[in-house]
Amino acid sequence: MTRWMQVAQRSEIESGESKVVKLGDERVAVFNADGKFYAINNTCPHQGGPLGEGVLDGESITCPWHEWKYDLKTGCPIVTPAVKTYALQIDGEAIRIAVDSRDESPNQQDTVTSEEKETTDPVYEILEQINLGKTLDEVFENIYAGLQKVVPHSRLGIALIDESSGRLVQVKTKSDRKIVLDNGFSARIAGSTLEGVLESGEARIIDDFREVLEKRPSVWTRLMVEEGMRSNLTLPLKVSGKPIGVVFFTSAIAQAFSEAHVGFLKQIAGQLSILIEKGRWVSDLAQSNARYRTLFEMSNDAIFICPSLSQPFVTVNENLCVWLGYTHQELASLSLHNLMGSEEFQRISQLLEKLIPQGTPITFETELSKRDGGMLPLGMRVVGIEHSGERFIQGFARDLSEVKALNEQLKSLYTFENLIGKNRQMQEIYELIQQVAPMSTTVLIQGESGTGKELVAKAIHHRSERTDKAFVSVNCGALAESLLESELFGHVKGAYTGATTTRQGRFEIADKGTIFLDEIGDLSPAMQVKLLRVLQEGSFEKVGSSHTQKVDVRIIAASNRDLKTAIESGDFREDLYYRLNIVPIQLPPLRERREDIPLLIEHFIQKFNRHTQKFIQDISSEALDILMEYPYPGNVRQLENIIEHVFVKCSGDQIGTKHLPAELTAPKDDIITLALMGENPLSALERELIQRVLEQCDGKPKLAAKRLGISRTTLWRRLKAEK
């Protein structure tokens, strides 16, 4: 039986607008197209407008959700899908449609007002709410909350295509449990099931993640299972027919989604696509999440965020899980404190007291415990960040296992004790040390200041049978003769004014061990005689005593002077020289073994990293070139001092030219710089100054002497001294 039902007033529906009424289980749209009214059972919101939200083609527009095309001017449908059309009559102001009484619900009202639409049509309520959203965050929250009464779900996610990498990057996530697969996670599109979703525009339903994980394991599926999710409905996001990403509806219940949900969720996805494009959120999200993608998924570093060292991780990337052997779920319940020893935790806690949000990063080395019980050495760089009024620690860690293994290998090849060098002369010295160390033979080490003479002496001692006895070092050039005798041999009480007690000398302390006499060329003739007696007889007398003491001491002497020249000038005894020079070791200056400079730099970087708790990783090629060319009048010790200077100035992880001392980077023709490169800067400065003044005076000594303010005789004498 057919009857006419009044559904609206003409004045209610203006041209280009529509009104939806409900008949039984069906929704009917009544729309006004240029003064003519139509009634159909397709409730596409584009009937009569808003016509600006579709694909424009000439004077027609295509609905982005449905198979409709509308005339841009009138809003009338040009192409329509299979729909049921209702007969419609206008009686004055009343609009009536013909309905079969069997279609009516017993309690069906004649009309559905706009106020009733919110309770009778939840999908339209959600569409209305998401249209009100001014930001993607608001839209996202409205979808998540609004859909719960239609399609209960545990998780909502949006992933957008990053065209630069060809990957799908998750940009928005909301879940009713701790998120494991967080924003920034990216997945390959090519060859995946997502590729089919994006190309076909069809939905994808996963009934049970666990079954999929067994058959086709992937990182994304595993993380979903770790998060406690079981099923999923994925819909493509498209703008103007071009895919821009996907929206994920996920549930903790298996088989939570069916084909019945796809229809109206497509409407949600369609409207979301339009809003993303209209709000230009695609480019903004791609830019903001490029950082996430780089840091979290495509970085070689392990990355984490946590509120503090003692609180559980907020998020970690895949690298940290793989390196430590934990799952994301396991790490989510752990903190850095759990992965550190108590002493290491205290050390890092004190270090991070200086960390402030948006402040200078802090770098250091540490170790974290692995799931299998081992320890993972890491170079860590942490920064302080703020988000939503809360403070966090963001860390970037580099696995040092391979680096340390390579360093150990290099150390075994190019180091001996604490000596560093692959230079041929250094290798020969290593071999000589091994040969002489087991004996008690006296050794004389010669070389310029800073070449490592004491390190050689210690290496000989450590390789000898005396290694568990004392190694005593004395700088013979640092003490006056009267003090040096007491220092070497000791004194008895009352031996001289101020000698209130009997004191042991260095030879007595070194009994059964080794004594290292540095700068032996500075000994006075009297002290040389006394030392010669010790070498010949193995005995000495304390200052103020007539009692002779025997000692068993190995003597290793060193000098930065040419002792043969000192013998010729009468400053050093020839017999003492030959008693000391039984096994001579000549250390080369650093300028003669430049191939060792990079090894030494790496060694000192590691040393000062430990001392300063920094994590400087390398040196720029420009800075290395400067260090390779420098003549090093102070040899290895000077290079060590340069690197220590660098550590004061460098707050990052790479040494640059700006961190080097000024004298290394000053112009090459700078007279002071040239003087500083010599062994005696003052003499070098004077010599260079005289030469330049002579050049300015055309080589005329009289004019040069006048300009320098000295006599011609003085100038002549100084010029002669240079030759």
C-alpha cells in the first residue's frame, strides 16, 4: 500500500542544499537542484553541495566518495549509481514522497529534523564533527572518539606517503594502551600489501595479526602483536584520485571488522583526505616526520626518548631493540637505570645534571647490558627536549663494538705497552725493548724532548723480571746539585741544616727494581763521578754517612742532549757515557714519523674522552691536514697537549680547524708562528728578525745594525753564531 508522507517544507531546503529523512532502515535524501526537488536513497552529502569538495572536470564535479557526477551550476546529478528514486509531490509549501507502508517502522516519524539527525545517523555526526576540526589533532581526536559508538576500536593511525623515500610514514597514532609502533615508523610500499590498497583504492581487513605473523612475518605485524592488537581495517586516503596515505582502524579483538564497516568508514576516510589536502597537512606532516623517519627508522643510530634515567622509555627505535636483544614491549618496561651498573648509573646521573632542554648536547661513552647478559659499548649523545610542558631526554647511541674491536686489533699491531706507532723505526724499537727487557743491562735512551723516553723506560721495566718491584723516576735537570745528591742517595739525620731525620734516597727505594735517570746530561761533574761508582760497584753512601750501602738496581738513563757533543766540550765524562751506553735506543722525532700522527690523535681522543666524559668521534680532514704538516718541536707530548686544548674548545663530536691552537692555523709567513715551530723560539725569532731586516736593508750590515739598534760588531757576532 502506497501513501504520501510529508518530509519537509519547501522553505527548509534552499537551492543547492539537501535534507535527510529516515524511512525504516533506509535514509532518503531530498535535495533542491535549481528549484527542482528530488528524493533518492543515496545520502551522498554532495547532492546539491558542498560542490567545492570534489574532482573538478570542466563544468562537472565528481564526488570523492561515490559514483556521482554533478553539474557545477545546478547541482543536478549527471551520472548516478543504481539508486531508488521516490515519487515526490509539492503541495504548496509541503514536500511529500510516496512510500510503501511496509517500508515504515511502526514508530516511524513523518520527518527527521536536523536536531534528530545526530542521534539517528552517527556517521553524519562524525562527519560533522571532523569538519569542525581546525587542526589534524582535533580531527583525529573527533574520529577516534566518535567512531567508538559505531565501530569500537582500540587504535587509530594515519600514515602518509613520503615521496622522497617511497615509504609510508606513520604520522598520527592514538591507542588505548602503551604505543609500541610509534610515530615515525616507516614501511616499504613497493611489493607490500599496502601497495595494492593504495593502487586499487580498496580496503584491507586483517582478522588476526598472530596468524599473519606466522605466515608472513614483518616488523610492522610483530610490533602490532607486541602492542596487543589482533585485527585491522586499512583504508586508502586519496586526493584528486592520487593516493596520499592510509588510515588504520585497529582492534585488540580478533575479527573485529567486516565488509559492513567498509562503506561508512570509506566516507570517513574520504572526508579525512579532503581535510588533509585542504589544510595542507600533507606537506607539513611530510616535513615534520622526515625527522622521525631519518632518526628512528633510517638512522644507523639507536634512538630513544625517556623522561629520566630511572623512568621507562617513552619510545625506542628498532636498532636499540636489535642491539640489546629485547623486544619493543620488553624495553618499554625498562629504563636506562635497569641497563646500567650502579656505578655507571651514578656517573651518568652526575654528568646529565648539566643537561637542559634545548641546551648543548652532552656526549659520553657507556655500556648497556644486553638480554643475553653481555655488555654493549656505546657512544652516547643526549639532548634535553620539551613536549607538552614535560621534559625528556632524547638519546642517539652508536654501537662501538666494531670500533673497539678494530682499535684493539690496531693496538696489537701498532702499539707496544703505551707506545704508539707503525713507523719502521718504532717497530725496531719495540723489538729491541723485548730483547733487552729480560736482562739487567743498562740502557741509554736518547731523543728530543717529548719523544716518549720515559714510556720506553717503563716498557723495559714492565717486560723485565723486575716488573713487580719499584720503578723510580728522577729528573736530574730539575734539582740543584745539593738536593739531587740527597734525592738520589738519601741522607742521615744532621747531615746538613734542616736534615732532622734520616731519609731514603731513590736508589735505595729502587732496590731490586729499576731507576730511570732522565736528563742525565745535566748532571754536574761531581755527581757524574758518584753515579759512575754506583754503576761500577753497585754501592753508594748517604749524604753525611760513611757507611757504604749495596743495591741491586737496573739503571735506565735518558737525555735530550747529544752526549757525544757534551763529551767533546768537556761537560760529560766519557767513561760514564760508555758505562751507560751499553744498549742505546734512539727515539725519532715526530716529524720523522708523520704516518703515526693519525694513530696518536686517535689514541689521545680516546684518552681525553675517558677523562672528560665527552664523545668526540673523529677529526675533520682540514684539521688533520694541519696537524699532519706541523713540525712538532715538542714532539708527541706537544701533540697530546694540542688534543687536550681541542677538548676544552670542542663541544660537538668532531674536531675542526676552529678548535686548534692559534699558532697552528695562523698564516704561514707569520714571524711568531715560524719561531714557535722551532726548538728555541726566542733564538729563532731573533734570527728571523735579523734576516728580514737585512733583506729590507739590501744586505748592508751597517744599515741593518742601525735599524736593529745594535752595533755592527754585535750584529756580526750574532750572524756568525747562526752559521
